[in-house]
Amino acid sequence: MSFRDRLLALTIVLVWGVNFVVIKVGLQGMPPLLLAGLRFALVAIPAAFFVPRPKLPFKWLACYGLTISFGQFALLFWALKVGLAAGLASLLLQAQAFITLAFGALLLREKIQRHNLIAVVIAGIGIVILAAAQGHAATSLTGFTLVLILGAAACWALGNITNKVIMQNYAVPTMSLIVWSAFIPMLAFLAASWWIEGETVVISALRGIEWHNLFSIVYLSFLATIVGYGGWSYLLSRYPTSLVAPLSLLVPVFGLLSAWVLLGESLSGLQIFGVVVVAIGLVINVFGKIWFSRKVVADKAVTE
């Protein structure tokens, strides 16, 4: 990987890590559904004039938009709004990697390998530890927020499965899919905001919108979505997935660090232990296949 592309990859995971802090800040004075709707409106409306519509059935476009965009961010924003710490959210959302494995096995008949099972068990233990440590004011990790963030991870996982089906059958450009699918969550979020959060709250939030809300919307739409996913797609098109995918492990690292530096969030000793256990599970899930294959080769060499 060239130095320029390494710098691009580092920039993307940094943007995605800080993304959780930006959401937390944007939710100050702004209802979550409205904030999410404005985020996707800014993704869809300007870019649609420059990016051609993807050639695929509407049902797949809707399925992608309703899972990876609407479902994931509705639950994520809700969890952050009711108190889940930004840094912890950035880590727990990575449970999507394990949920994607389960959906892949159930829906696509993909085989789950030994290192995947080991990783799921270890990460599951970490989540149990975090759940047992709930009630600390620093993170506000409760049973409710845990269900919300894991639900967000499940929606992300369903979006991954949908994306895989789309790419295998229609070969749609990633940027085209991102931009045009944004119309789905935009309409869904704005309608849900008007209905659930209420006309009075929505109008009041729009009239009283402040600079930090605007900054959050611009950051989430252009940096986290268009630049982030566009750059990630570029890297995946140039380099093996095995080289690019592990870099996403830096997202919760930057998420936890930025939440600590910018928001003053902290974790208890037990919660730090739980975070480490979950992180170990994520690392095994990404690198386990390489480690086990090397072990098999080494054992064969010894036998021979």
C-alpha cells in the first residue's frame, strides 16, 4: 500500500472513530430522528445531481437504505441520546462483524470457520462483562442501551448481507449505491421525526439550530458518509480485503480516545477489562484465519 493510500486509510478510520463524538455533540438540542434525517438529506440531494442512479431493482435499494442506514442509525442515535457513551458505542457497534457471520450462515449458507466461533465466544464474554458493569455514570450502559446498540449492529449486519447480494448480482458502483439509497432513510427519518418527535419539537429544533448541530450534519454527511465510504471503496478496489478490512479495528480505538479527550468520558476498571476482551475477539475474527493456517502449515512441516 502506497504512503498516500495509507494516509487515506488512517484518515478514514479517524473520521469514523470521531464520528461517534460528533453525533453526541450534534444531539445537543436536536432530536435524534431529525438529526439523522438531515444527515441523509445532505448526502442525497446535492450528490444525486452528479452521481448516476444505480441499475438495480428498487426493492434492493430500499432494503439497503432501511437496514444499514435507517435501522442502524435510528438505534445508534437513540442509544447515544439516552446516555450511552460515544466511545463505548464505537466499540459495541463492531459486534456487526459477528452478527454478519451469523446472517451469512443463515441467509447465504456461508460456512463459519473455527476462528470465527472462537472470536464470537470471546467477544460475547466481553459484552457480558460490560453488561455486568452497567450502572456507571461515566457510560450509562444499561440493558436498554445495550439492546439498542446491538440492534444497530444487527441492522448494519443485514445491510452488509444486502450489499453483498447487490454486488454479486448487479455490480453497482459503491458511491452510486450510497448516494441514491440515502433517499430512503432521509424520507423515513423525516417522516418518523414528524410523527414520533412531533411537529412542535421539529420546528423548534430547526428554528433554534446552532453551529454545533450544523457542524455535526456536515461532518456526518460529507466526511463520514461520502468521503469515508467513497475512500473505503477505493481502497478495497485497489488492495486485498485482507489488507484493508483489519484497519477498521482502529475505529473503536479512535472512538474511545476521542470520547476521552473531547468529552471526558471514562471507563471503570471492569469496563476496561470488558472492552479489552471484546477487542481481542475482534482481532481474532480478522486475523484468526491467517494464524490457524500458519499453525497448520507449521504442524505439517514438523510431521514431515
